[in-house]
Amino acid sequence: MLFPNVLLNSTKNLKASTSFVKLFLRSISTTHSKMSEVDKRFTLPQRYAGTKESVWTEYIQMAIDYKPLNLGQGFPDYPPPQYIMDTLSNVAVGEDYMLHQYTRGFGHPRLVAALSKLYSKLIGRPINERTEILTTSGAYEALFSTIMGHTEVGDEVIIIEPFYDCYEPMVRYAGGIPRFIPLKLREVTGRLPTSADWALDKDELENIFNSKTKMIILNTPNNPLGKVFSQEELVHIADLCKKWNVLCVADEVYEWLVYKPLKHIRIATLPGMWERTITIGSAGKTFSVTGWKVGWAYGPANLMVNLQMIHQNSVYTGVTPIQEATAIAFEKEMERLGSEECFFRSLPKELEAKRDYMAKFLVDVGMRPTIPDGGYFMIADWTPLESQINLESEKDEYKDYRFTKWMTKNIGIQGIPPSAFYSVPHKNLGENYVRYNFIKKDENLKKASDILTKWKSSLK
Ligand code: PMP
Ligand code: GLN
């Protein structure tokens, strides 16, 4: 703060010093009222009103503060294949110094060429690398550019619950109206539920589509359930998209993480769906490098233009060396696509064993997991343990937040509260569950098992 000039000669006489005090006090009070005016003027703009700290912001901080065994945020705690790390370091120190400069805005040429080659094969039609693919700053930006670029104020956007939490704020920022429809767990007896037991009610789905529906966001395999949508479910969704002339945004970031016997079906391959689908992917998930933050979207050129407009004026261009390294990684995997050595095949195999190991120790401690058919998350009903937990020690509104916080602070294991993946009216549907991540070193999964076993043996 700048001191008023009067301070400089305030000691000259008492009168002067009295007036200084008055002035000083006035200056403090005006500073305070100015502060509150500043606060008032710079609140979050109306279109973002209601945005709260996300579960990631809060839980990542909690992991730093309490240092639990972190089974919360989804990232591998072991290295990606050595060649992937080598690829990036070779790019960084290689002779082609132009790889340290801006690249083409809508996607680094080598990467869009690789993506075009791969997805043309998988989708069964030629995908133009210049007009039908956009590379982005992670799948987050692909989602953002798609939602911003295709939502008119007042458009309705169908979101299937539980949903990856950023969908809802993105739709609201774009002026859209989210319409939520929950997957519901069928009655299961004599076995553990699987993610396939979580299903949409067909009539509810039909009823939610209407003439104001612009878009549906489909996440398969789904985070947090691991649900891999079946052919029948996808055909039903596709038929409704065609009936109501709706855009399908297919978030397929876990496309390679599907466990036998299920298969990932790309909704863009269903009849009449290429023309109305934008599909989103992530190098972070594909190559186990979440810190690379390279994503992409592909779809027909007329739909991609909208995304390109948002991207060119916000992000403009992705990081060149990381896109180059991602392209080389794709080229390598494409050479061995379908073979046992291909990372797209070896990673799910490795994860399936981790999934089964986790399911067993969660059952042993008394929880009831849903076995995921895809992805690397598992939700589990923790309420059989409710009497052993002091939920009152936490103040959060939702029980799963209190459970996960209590576990982090008292038992030393962190999970994510699934109510974060539901709209406010449906948060109760997630409250009995916790989401754990199993793309962790075997020794850390064993540690989790040991911690829970020890806890269980101490219970009354
Ligand atoms: N969609 C889903 C379903 C996710 O789980 C995530 C988080 N990895 C993303 C999108 C964002 O991916 P990225 O890290 O590539 O931005
Ligand atoms: N997608 C990851 C998860 O679901 C990471 C989320 C994040 O950090 N924003 O855990």
C-alpha cells in the first residue's frame, strides 16, 4: 500500500499527526471497500456460476497432504514401455530442431497421418487426415472444442450417469441444458455384479430424446463403472440419434482397455452413424502417459469444422515434440497390431490380472465391487463397513465423500467418491460406492490389500 504524503511530515506537530491518523484510517476503510468492490466486480461470470472446485482439485491436494496409498486419480504408477520414453527423448535431442517449433494448428502432420491410417482401418472408411481429424490438448480439449463448437444456447445435451465429471460444466458453459439419465444396477444374486449389470432403462432413454436434443455424450468404456456398451445398447442409442437428428459425442479414451470376452464397438461404425458422430481419444490412456496430454477427435469434415474454429482461437496448436513422439508410438504399434506384443493387447491383459486381484481384496474386506469390463477403475459398495467408520468426523454433504476422506486420513488408502460423477438430483445413486484405480504396481496393490486386511482384523 502507498502511504499518503502526510506521513512524511506527520511528526511536525500533533495536529498534523492527528490528521494523519484520521487519513490513515480513512485510507484503510476505503481500501477495504475498494477490495470488496473488486471482489464483487470479479466474481466468476454468470455463465460459469455454480462451478465448484472439482473432485480432482480437492482429492489431489488431499493426497499431497496425507500421503495415502493413492488409488484415486487415474494414472499408472509404473513406467510406460521403455520405447515410448525413448521415443520422446530421441525427439527432444534429435537433429530435427524444427520439432521444437510450432506445428500445424489442427494437428502435427505425422500424427494426423498415423491417426488417419489407424482409424481408417478401424472405422472401415478413409478418414481424411486434414479435414476429419483434430489433435488437441488431451481428450479434455477435444471434449471442450466439441461441446463448445456444437452447442447452441438452449440446446439439450443428454449425459449418461455416472459420467466423467467435466461434461456437465462444459455443457453449461456452452449455454446448453444437460439432461441426465442414469445407468441402473440390475438385481444380481449369487455373484458379484459386473459393469454390464448397469443398464439404461430403454423407455427412459426414448423419453429423454426430443426435438430440443442436440447431442448425447456416450463414454464407452465408461469411467467410473468400466461399462463397455453392447452392440444392442449402441444400436438403440444410434437409432434414437438418427430419429431425432442428434450428434453423438463418443468419448472412447479407454478404447484399448477392454477385458475378454467383451469387445469395444465404435458407435461411428454403426450404419448411418459416421455422419453424426465425433469420436474422442487420448494418448494418455492409449500409451499409459497421462502427462503427455495429447488427445484427438475425428469425424466427418462438416462436423469437425466447428471444433477447429474453437481450437484455432483458444489453443491454436498442440505441443510439437509430444505429438511427434505420439505419432512414432502409433507407427510402431500399427506394425504389430493384432499381435500379442502390441501394447494395445498386452496392456489390457496385464490389467485384467490387477483387476481380479483388487476385486478379491475388496471382497475380502467386506466391500462389494462391480467387476469392470473395461477401463482401469472399479467401483465398490462400501456400505457393509459403514458401522466401522466414523462418518460424523467429516462434514461433507455426501456420504461417499465422508467415507473416502475418513479412509484417506485414518486407514491410508485414497479412493474417489462416485457421487462426483452424478448430477445433483442423482448424487444419492453414487453415495454407497467408492472408485478405486488398479493401474498400479503389483507391490502397491499388495500394500492396499495388506492395509485393508490389517484394518479388517482390527474391526469389532
Ligand atoms: N474422458 C474420460 C472418460 C477420462 O477418464 C479422461 C481422464 N483421463 C478424459 C476424458 C481426459 O483425458 P486427457 O487426460 O487425455 O485429457
Ligand atoms: N481421468 C482420470 C481419472 O478419472 C484423471 C482425472 C483428472 O485428474 N482430472 O481419474
